[in-house]
Amino acid sequence: MNIREIDHITLTVSDIARSERFYHEVFDMPILTDAPFAGVRAGKQRIYFVTPDQQPQFAPAQATTGSIALSVVAKNPMEEIVNHLKSYFIEIIDDPKTRQGTHGDVQSLLIKDPDGNLIEIANY
């Protein structure tokens, strides 16, 4: 078997509309209109949103909100990213610093989404 990439991630969230709005407005991810679940497009991948009581037939053993750590890569300079997050009143919980990414060193910072999922915003 030769895995090439991640196709999609499904996040368990408390409020689908709030999650769509957050990921769309803060990250400019397009809202999906042609998918089996609500969600957004993240580059070539998708992030689906389901609530704890609306899980698909095959779901994780413990579908719970706020249990994911996710890293996204932005093309913008880090200063622009910080200013953008501040304009949306998003708390930066760990300031930009050099971290190890999939392709080497990145500058990244950490925030949380409305459900408490940890999101690293990285810039190579």
C-alpha cells in the first residue's frame, strides 16, 4: 500500500453552522455545497463537520468535540496572519516561532477553534 495524501478529515463539532462560519471567515476556506456532509475545502482536502449526535454509520469510538490538533499551511507572511487573526479577535495561544513541520522548519502559531480544537497555522 502506498498512501499518497489525506483525502478528508471529519471533525466532531458542537455547532455545524458556527464551525462553517469560523473556518470560512477566518481561513477563507470555501463552504462545501457538493458533499455528503457539511464542511469546507482546505486546499485539495476537505474538512467535514458532524455533531456528536449526528455521527455517520461508521464513526470513531469516542466522537467528541475539541479533541483534534490540526496544522494548516498558509501562504501569507506571518505578520499578515497575526494581523488577520487579531482583526477577528482570535486569541493566539502560542506566538509565532520556529517549529518542525512535515517539510522542515516552519514559522507557526497556535489558536483554538470554537470547539477548542488546536490549530497550528504554519508558513514555510
